Amino acid sequence: LYYSRPITPWQYIFGKCAVVWAFLAGLTTLPAFMLYLLGLSLSPDISVFLLTWQLLFQILLASFILCIPTTLFALTLSSLTRESRLASFGWFAIWIMGSVSYGILTFFELMLGLRQQELPASTDQVISATNRWSWLSPMRTLENLQAWVFGIEQDLGNINISFTLVGLVCLCCLILLRRRVDAPIRV
């Protein structure tokens, strides 16, 4: 206690985030690294590592893309209420409602396109409809960003919208967290 000193609000926020990141890394990054190592151990020779070493960095970047926004958003919801049940409800409500609205709008756009053409929907129409509304679903937005990191060949829609949206959510969460941490200190 003699050598203790007060921490800054940013240190407090980073400490809270680090705890959540550690748990999320145990759920996302660690299993992915273990699967990569398992694949290397089952490969016929070590040359596979020379061909796939960049996959380690892609796993790490994809984990950051998932962990940072979800952590900041969860901590922001948690800071807005004293009841953990309300924060949990808000978390699931946003994820579920985003996915439901994405599904409904995609479905109706496809049905409207079918009605106008009276033909079966082409693959391009389906991809266009699913990508147009993907920003409504947090799960789909993060999935698009992770697919981009791994270079998975799929029509991702506008990846800039996904990066911008995730960046804005993270920035808003950081600003709100900082204000909530500072609130008790203000006179």
C-alpha cells in the first residue's frame, strides 16, 4: 500500500479491456493457434510452415477484429447500468435484432426482385442483396472483416463500410467509457 499510486482513467479502461481480451483470446486465438499447430504436426514435412507462416498473423489480426469491438461494446453496455442482467439483455438484443433485421431486409429484397423479374434469382442478385444489408448485423460485419483478413474469396460488399462502422462503434464506445469513468471524479 505504501508504494501504491492512483491510476489514470485510460489505465483503468485498458485494465478492464485486458481482462476481457484474455478471456476472448482463450476462446478465439488459442484454439486457432492450436489447430494450426496440429495441422503442422500432421503435415509430411516442415516446408508447410514456410508456405503458411503468414496464417499466424492472419489469425492474430482476425482475433483483434473480433475481440476489440466486442470488448469495448460489452464494457460500454456494462458501464451504463448497475444491473448485469440489463447489460446482458442489451448485448443479446443488439446482436439478435441486427441479425433479424439483416435477414428480413435481405429476404424482402430478394422477393421484390423475384416479383419484378418473375424469374429465379440469380447468384449475383442473392449476393447483392446479402451484402447490401450486412452492415445491420454485427455478426455479419465482423464476419466480413475476418473473411477479408484471411483472403477468403467471397463477395464482401463494401469492406470500407464495415471498417468504418466498426471503427465508429469502437470510437463511440471509448468516448462513452471515458466519460463514464470520469463521471464520479467530476464535481
